[in-house]
Amino acid sequence: MNTAKYKLSTDDLDKTVNYLIEFLPFDYENHSPDMSVLASEAYYMRNGSTQLNMIIAKREAAYLLIDVMGSAGGRGPQNWDWGSEKSYLKKVKKVLDEYAKEFSLTLEELAAS
């Protein structure tokens, strides 16, 4: 599993989540006033694995905390994922960077816990 964590300088959860939904595919969504969970499943023929991709966005005071996870993309004794988990994290980071730039926000990468 590969993870990344971000702090976004807005508390507008709905606008941020709608932007993510516009640019990334999701099979599952669950929303509450202070948190949204977005998940998708991707099949990779090259190694016959299915990968779970998740984004959890949570409102905290005047900002959003966003956790991104790509997991179970590997297969075999060495659990090779051929970079699919990190690739998903990069794709989400690119969308978040574009969102932050478009709306003049600050996106800070935090240490993944």
C-alpha cells in the first residue's frame, strides 16, 4: 500500500470533492457534512491484480486534510505492483495541484502516517 497526505487551504469540502469527482473515476462515494470517502477499483491485466484506490477528505477548522491510498495493486511473492499504486498517488496529486492553482489555494504535502 502507498499513501499520501495533504493539507489544502480551504474548508469547502463540497467544492473540492466535486472537483475530484469531475477528474477522477470513483465506484463508491460516501459523504457527510465534514468528511467524504471516495473509492475506486482498477484491474491491471499486466499482473492480474485488482487495486483499491481511496481518497478521504476531512474538514478540519479552516482547511481540509486529504488522505490518498493506492493498495493491493501487487501480485506474486514479491508483491510487484509495477508502480500502479504510486502512479495513482501521482495522478491525484496532479489533480489537487491543478485545483489549488485554479482557486489560489495552498496544497501542503504532510508526512504520511
